[in-house]
Amino acid sequence: MDTIRVGVFGVGIRGHNLLQHVLDVENVKVTAICDIYEERIERAVNTMKEKGAEPPVLCTANYHELIACDEVDVVMIFAAWEAHIPAAIEAMRAGKPVGVEVAGAYSIDQCWEVVKVYEETKTPIMMLENCCYGRRELMLLNMVKQGFFGKIAHMDGSYCHDLREEIIGGNVNKHYRLRNYMNRNCENYPTHELGPIAKILGINRGNRMVSLTSTASKAVGLHDYVEKHHSDDKELMDTVFTQGDIITTVIKCAHGETIKLTLGTTLPRFYSRGLAVHGTDAFFEEASRTIARDGDFDEEHEEEWLKENLGNEEKYREKYEHPIWVKYIADGVKEGHGGMDWLTISAFFHALKNGEPMPIDVYDMAAWMAITPLTERSIQMGSMPVEIPDFTNGKWVVSFENKSGGLYSLETIPE
């Protein structure tokens, strides 16, 4: 296809931001927009007009109309979490490639279904996990591939982000998080932290996640916040929130590595993705932004070493900056979560235009999204271990079709 005609489903705050990136991709044209809220449609149309784009077809009824639209070749899903997998499945069945914003699934059956439909239709699909293209994450991936850390034994990741006002304002701002925090208790947003870790550990490509345990703290943060800031709202004051304030999940991998994920969005705190790499030759901790090699210091001289090297991450950039970011910096980094939004959108369309495997494919999508219902089950059973399905049906042990080697590959390091 010379010009890719795109239908965008969901133009809330996040969708509107991503829409602007889609509009900037060469030989891509947004031809249709879908959202149930007219004010969001109006803002999106105005943005397109400002960028010189032609007026799109407006699908205000539902996403079925957008997917069926003859003016749409590709579907981008930026809507509420609950709609991601159903809309993606319908688009694939219609033969229309799909880019899907991040979320957790609502059942394991959903995850199997999205894999089944992909394998039946071979319609390209990519989860748009922007953190996989973060500058730090890609540098660490490069370092791991070059053997800097030795053998990896454990990794940490987190999504710690004070979202109390966003969640509590859900009814006013039409945000889906509120209803989820009222009704579920799980690791509801796993892919920001898990995605980069999965790529580093070769998940679904020679390794896989086999089981997990998950534990939830009590849920007091949101009610406390309502009491302090929205006590005049009787409905919110009477709301019982089920989502624990801190969710801690430990994942075991086939080759023995462990992964610890932490979700914390309802207590006061700094933003952090908490990335840490623990290997036999070196370690990295995001909290201190420090890389240390085995032998750099001993216990007696640790304090002295830290005074000189604390926050030394930048010292490694010249040698280990990922080629994707070397080129990106030379071309000019675009706004959007530190530049990684543009890279993710670009990776999707590059793979689509060149007939390459998606760098974050349906097997990644299913495995990462499955963490949400699996943690929900583990928490309900008192933090009991639960099995993580193998969505590749054994193909993870060999090199198979989803091993991407293109410009935006997350498996190989481009020259």
C-alpha cells in the first residue's frame, strides 16, 4: 500500500497525544476517528486541521463502525482498557493490521483468543509498549546483549506513579481507571515495567515466564485522598476501593531468572519504573541511576566509591548507547514520554511497510497482558503460585517467526 489509511479508536488524553504522532508518519493518513465523547472527537478534528490533514470520517457510535469503514486499512486502538482485546480481535478478523495501546487483560481466555485469531488470520498486530523504546531501557538491552552484566539472575521493575487525582476524577474526566480500582485487585498495568525486562530476558524467544505469586497491601490510599480533598462528594466518600495500594508480583522464568514487579499508584510518591538488573558481573539500579561492576568496590570502600560514582549511568552512554537512540538523537528527538512514543509508533509502521515481524508481537502481548488476571487470581488465593500459560505452544524453545531483526528490533542490535 502506498499510503496507509488509519482509523483511530479512542482520542482521550493518551489517544490524542498518540494521534499527533500518527499524523507525522510519512505516507500515513488518518482517515477515520472513533470516540463516544463528542468533545474528544471535536478536539481531534481540530488537531488534524491544524496539521493540514483532511477531515476524517467520524464514527461516534462504536468501534465496529470504524473497523468496517472502507476508508480504513489499519486500526490504532487507544481506547479504554476493556476494549483493547475485543477491538483488536475484530480488526484482525477484518484483515486490518492493529496497533494496540498498553493494558492488562481481563481474562486468560482473552489472551488465548487474540493469539488464536492472529494465527488464523496472520493479520499483523503490535502492542505499542513505549517503554521498550526508552533510552535507558535500550541502553541496558544493548549492554546485556554485549555481555556486560554476565549471567542475569534477577530483574526488578515497577509502575509507581501517584495517580490519585486522575483515578478519583474518573467520573468527571471520563477515565476508565476509576471503575477498575473500584472492582479489581491486581497488577493492572504490568507492561511498562515488564516489557523491557521481557526483551532483556528473551521471553518467548528462548525463555518464558512459567509461574507467579502476587500480594496486595490493604487499600487505604484512595479513601484517605477522598477524605482530604473531596469530602463534599458523597458518592466518592461512600465508595469502597478494592485495588490494593501496593501490588508485589514475583515471576519465575524457565531458566531460573526471577522478576519482581511493583505497582503503586494510590499513595504519595515519586514516579519510577524501578528498573534494576542483577547479573554475575555487574548490576544497575534505577533508583540511584548507578551501574557497578563486580570488583569496583568492596564493603569497606563502598561509601567512598559511591561518593565518586553515584549516578554514573551517563558515563556508559558513549560506548553502550543503543543504535536506535544514536540515530534518533542525530535525527532529532520528538516530544512524548521522553521521545519513546514516536519510536514506538515508528516501529509499528516501519514493520508494516516492510513486511517485517512486529518487534512487540501477539505472543508478547498475550504473555504480558495475562499478568493482570493471573495476579488477580493469586491475590484472591492468598498469594498462591499460579501457572503462566505458554501462549507460543512450545515455539519459544526455537527460533521462530516472531524473532524480529529489523531497524527497530528488540532482539538483535541493528548495525
